Amino acid sequence: MSLLEQPVGRLALNLPGATRIFHQNRIDFCCGGRLSLQAAAEQAGANIAALVAALEALPAGNPDQRDWQSASNDELIDHILTRYHDVHRQQLPELIRMARRVELVHGERDTCPNGLADLLSVIFQEMESHMQKEEQILFPMLRSGMAAQAQGPIAVMRQEHDDHGENLDEVMALTDNITPPKGACTTWRALYTGLNEFREDLMQHIHLENNLLFERTA
């Protein structure tokens, strides 16, 4: 099967470094992980020939990157909890604080992301509810081998992941694709650096759940 025919979620799992290229080309490999590379590239308006060339140029393996496909469910869940759930709970309050500061000081500028702090507050509330459902209901079921009984909760989590993806789209629209304007102050630039980190982390988080953990139960 050619690269263009393969699902982007599968490529993100199998090709170390692919997620970096997908980020650069605005390709959604988490919520849109079941799309073929061809379809995802067309949706993102990416240069398909350049994209394929970049993926083909990736090294065959990266010894520093864990292959989570070989991990047990318990190991994968533990990783998701510590690397993503705990980290999101640290990232979002600080992003909200910085966004409120930027809006307070620079709100009159056309380039100011007015409304971003409120949007991030909604994202934080929705994600906290989502993560608690995983921690208290879904993950204990998967640890206990209750894959069949977990299909309902998994369907709910997939839908909420799609909602998170739509929230990220709103963040991108408010911030000119998270690009600080000319003359942005240090706080503004730090805010956008943090937003990029959060976006990449959340996409990787959703990717590991949608395209690996949840697919194991199908």
C-alpha cells in the first residue's frame, strides 16, 4: 500500500517524525486519523508531492522514541495519564492567565486575540470533565479487560475528541494560526509558544487514544 493510501493515524504510529511533518502541514492525524494521507492532505491544502517526499526522507527508526504499539494497555494508560492528563492540567491555567493579561493590555489592537481567555477556560472545563470520565470510568474498564462493555464510553470519548478538535480550530482562527504579530510583547509571544505546545500535546494525546488504545478494543 502506498503512503497516500495509508491512514494518517497509522502513519503517525509507524513513522517516527511523521507527526512533526503533519503539524507543519496542518494535517489532523488525531481526530482525522482514519483519513488516508491523500484525503487528509487535500483537506489541509498541503503540497502532496512535498509531503510524501518529507515522509519518505524520515529515518527508518528513532531509538529515542518509544513505540507505544508494543506497550500493554496498562503501560499506555499510565503514559497518557502522566504525559498528557497531568500536563494539560498544568498548561491550561497558565495559558488562561497569560491570555487574560494580553487581552487586558493589548485589547485595542486589531491583532489581539480577544476572547481567547474565555475560549481556553471553556476548553479547560470540557477537558477536565473528559479526563475525569476516562480516569474514573473508561480506563479502569480497559485495565480490567472489559473491552466489549467499554464500546459505549469509547464512542462518547471519540465524539468529545472531535469537540476538542473543533475548539483547537477556534484557537487557530483567533490567533492567526498561533502566529504572534509584529511587535508582540514577551507575554504575548510566550502565550503563543505555550499554545503551540498545548496544541501539539493534545493532538498527540488524542492520537494515542483514538488510533491505538481505542482501536485495540474494536
